[in-house]
Amino acid sequence: MTGREANRDAWNGYVTAFPEYVIYPDHLVHRGDDVLVLGSTTGSHLGLPDQEERQLKLIWRATVRDGLLTLWQIIEDTPGQRTLLELTDV
């Protein structure tokens, strides 16, 4: 998805559809233009019981350049992704 309006509308739709959505950060990593948040959620579109959903680990990646958000990703937290993102020590 590209553009401020499109992303704002999408997130507004998501939190409206899933008002119980919560992000639980476990680790924060700031490196250059990137901020990475490792954690889990509850209340998402998955419809899982909270205890089960909390077991699914994610990485949120935000890249900011010249004061603008240029990349926003939600990535499954796997050993391979941690290697690619150089997060093996977290």
C-alpha cells in the first residue's frame, strides 16, 4: 500500500474492525533509519484466543528518512528473518 491517506484509511479500518487489537512489544531496536519492534499481538484478525495469539511472534519495521515514514512492514519473527534483519543477538 502506498501513500499516507491509503495507509491511514487502512489502519483506521483495521482498528475499527478489531477494536481489541493490542501490540505487546518485547524488544525495541533502533539502527540507522530503522526502528524494529519485536513482540506479539492479541485481538487481531486471526480470531485466536489471546494466549494462543501471544505465542505468534512478529517484527514491525519502520524506516524513516527525512522525517517521513518510507517503509512499514509486519514480518513473521523467524530465525531466517532475524538473520536477514541482523537481529540474531536479540
